[in-house]
Amino acid sequence: MSQRIVVDPITRIEGHLRIEADIQDGKIIDAYSSGTMVRLIERILQGRDPRDAWAFVGRVCGVCTSVHSLASCRTVEDALDIVIPPNAELVRNLMFCTQYMHDHVVHFYHLHALDWVDVVDALNADPKRTSEIAQSISNWPKSSPGYFSDLKKRIKGFVDSGQLGIFTNGYWGHSAYKLPSEVNLIGLAHYLEALEWQKEIVKIHAIFGGKNPHPNYLVGGMACSIGLDDVSAINAERLSYVGDLLHQAKTFIEQVYIPDLLTIASYYPEWTTIGGGLGNFLSYGDLPVNGYRDASAYKFPAGAILNKDLSQVHEVDLRKEDEIKEFVHKSWYEYEGGDGVGLHPWQGETVLKYTGPKPPYENLNFDEKYSYLKTPRWKGHAMEVGPLARMLVGYARGREDFKEVVDRALAALKVPATALFSTLGRTAARGLETQLVKDWALDFYEQLLTNIRNGDTRMANTAKFDPQLWAQYAQGVGHSEAPRGALAHWIVIEDTKIKNYQLVVPTTWNASPRDPQGQRSAYESALVDNTPVADEEQPLELLRTIHSFDPCMACAVHLYDEKGQQVSRVQAL
């Protein structure tokens, strides 16, 4: 007989996610993913100037801090047939790469590592042995016995005082933790170091975009000017600082992140056969090197993979109305044509529907609607998006840079390529693509410097800024590969104003409820793929699989009961 467990809220994510899972004989046999928050950004945009949309959609989330603004600018530029200057494209690429490096490192250490690293057990570590292990896996200079001894004393002070601070409420001592004490101490040390590093790399966003989070963008290019001797522009000093920050990031990724990832993964080989899920993967592609419209030259290639078949990559067209459709069969929305229909985003509707007596998350009924997320499908298929999808598409397309980093990691871990289809494969893919991105970022940086040296300082194309030059009716689509996966915005412009605007975000693909055919999406499917639960009171393994996707539900609206009281509070790390 199965037992239902409820984890609400899932912590160490962005936003509000509820997971309900049925456990039988120590494994998850069924699972439900419910987004318990609502946004309605699409409704807010209706009737506004399309050139302003980037500023609104950028506030969807403070974690995916720039990708929505980028996608929005591309959407409007597509609708109005605007081509941006090469320098603007390069700066956008640098902003993109900065976001990836920051996001992936933060995810690994601050959102996901504590699923694998037992903080309290680090107190049992021998600092001398810890130093030996650290120096054997990396040249990172902060690795002396004294360094680890001092850190151990600091953590002991927290534990002895009964105040673990940010590490409170962890499942410390859980049987699923397998790292030696010394590796736990290394992971903890780098957790703290990553907190310091992450505030430095985002300065690139502040230099080019004025601030972080939510840096400035501009339809037609970027909202910054280049003037090598101008104190108010992107001058020589600021460009040099960008180079320094990129090289610092390269060092931290090569000497800290990747060695830690491979070391920790080596102690959990069983997780290469757990949590693979759908086996269907989707990437829109990104990082143009010959202009956004030449998708064949993207650093991240586009494509779809079905049933784990790496011998064939299917083409993806975001304009074809029979490819991507969103359903609301199990979502708290309604379509004019009924719940059974799917709508392409250009025809998308965002109309809330909930008539129950209490907030919906208090009494979830999985035979009816159970989430504020819509359910997107590609040609009727549930798809996983994200780092694993991107790495698999690049690998399957035969890209040598992808094959090199993937094959090297597989060899280091002594596992076959099928290990990628797993919770651990998903986590590893995030690190592997960061290896690619750190080098691509330096390439884009050098290209930008070369253009400037050659006298090209253009940053915007203002030829179509005047709305009187626009057609009465236009529609467009702009996409990106957000850190968490395929992101696209669709816009319909009529009489110079936004008539319809729809976002289909990565977590919508991954965390959505079942479709009219009963197909699970990526979260639900991964959880029922061999995921164990050793202790139903501490479902650490469930968190490992969910965190491997790096959920981003986008915080904004919190749900309360009809009397304005908080319904429940669950303490979890």
C-alpha cells in the first residue's frame, strides 16, 4: 500500500512549488507537481508600448535576471524587422554568458550542493587530510591545512551555539549522504567562497546594463555607449575590468566548480540511473555569432531529441502553429474553446479559473485542475528543457566542443553515455556547459575589443524607433536559452500597442501538470523514474531530483486563506 507525502514549499528554489508523491516499498511510484503562485504578466502588458515590454517581463524573476528582457527585445525586433549592430549582439552575449556562469555556480553550491554535502559531518574532517584531497583535485590556492582548520572551528562554533544560520533544518546525518567528512568540508569551504565570488561576476551586468538584477536592455541594441576616453561611457578602464572579471570566473570554474562537481559525483554512481524521466529534450538554441537570425551559427544549437535517440535531432520552428501549444486541462485557467484544446502562443489566452471555496493548494484534487502552470507540448510531446537538453542536442549534432567536455567527464567518472539520462547527468550537464560558456565569453570579449579598435562603436539601430513606421498589425517571436532551459516570448502588435503577449518559460515546460492525454511533464516523470525515499519524514532523494532541474517558479503572488492567515509553514533546507 502506498503512502502520500507532501513537500510544500520546496525550498532552495525560486518561487513556490508543491510536490506530492506516492511512496511504495521505498520508491516513488507517482508524483504531482503544483505551481502554487500566479503571475499574469501577460495581462499587465496588454495595451502597452511594445518597446517597454522588456522592462516589465524582466521583473518576472530576480534570479533569471536578464534573460526575459533579452527574449522580449528579440521578440519586438522580430515583429518590427529590426537588425541590431554587431557590438550590441556581442554585449548581449557577454551578458548572457555572465548570467550562466553566475547562475550555475550559485545553483551548484547554494541550491543543490546541500543535497549531497553533509554540513555537520564536516566537523569530523581531518584538516590535513582535507588539504591533501583538495590539492589532489585542483590547483586552487585556498587549500592549506590551516585554512580548513580555521573553517572547521568556525562551523563548530555555529553548531555548539545551536545556531546553524543558513544551514538550519537540513537533513544532516541522513543515510543518503555518502561523502567522506573531508570532502564535506571542502564542499562547505567552497560554498562560502562561492558566496564571495558570485557578487563579483555580476558586475559585468552593472557595467553594460547599469545594474544587477534587472539590467537595462533596449529594443534595437543595448542602452550603453562606447567611448574609450569618456568617463560616462563604456571606456577603456571598464572594458579592462570586464576582462579581469571574465578571467577570474574562468579560474574559479576550472579550479573550484568543476573539480568539486566531478569529485562529489564520483561518490554517487547510483544516481546515474535515477531520475532520467521523459527522455525527450528540447533546445531553441542561443548565442549568435553571425546575427540572431542565423540560427545555424549559434553556439548552443537548436533541436529536439525524442526517446533518448541521439542518432536523430529534429528541427524546431517556433512560428509553426502546430508545433508548440499550451494546454490548461489541469491548470487553473480556462480557454474559450474549452480545456481540451491547445493554443499556440500567438493565440494564447491567460484567464484565471478557480471557483473552489478555499485557496487551491489547500485541497489539491489531481482528478481536476491542480496548478497555476500551463502545460506546453512540442508536437504533442512532453519535453525536458535545460542544461541537459542543450548538452545532448549539441552532442547529438556532433559538435566537437560539446563532445570533448562530455566525453572527458564520462571518462573521469567511468560511466557510459547513458548516465547522462539521470538526476546526476542533469547536474553534471550544468557544469559541463559552464566550461563551454566561460571560454565563449572570452571569445566574445575579444571580438568586441577588435570591433572597437577597428572603429566600430555602434550599439543601437534606431531606424524604426518611430511607431509611425510600423505596420498596423505585426507579430513576432523571440527566444533564448535561459539557464534553466528553452525560453520564448510571442507578441501580437496592433495599432502600435501590444494586443497579446505570451511567455513560455523553462519551468513551465518542466514543472507543468499533466496534459489531456495524461502525459506527465519532466518533474513528475523524473520522480517516478527509480527515485528512492529512505525516510518519508526526510525526503532528501526527492529534493535531489527536483533540485537537479533548478526550479524557477518566479515569486510574486503568495496565496493566503480567506481570512488572510498563513495556511502552513514547513521548515526545510
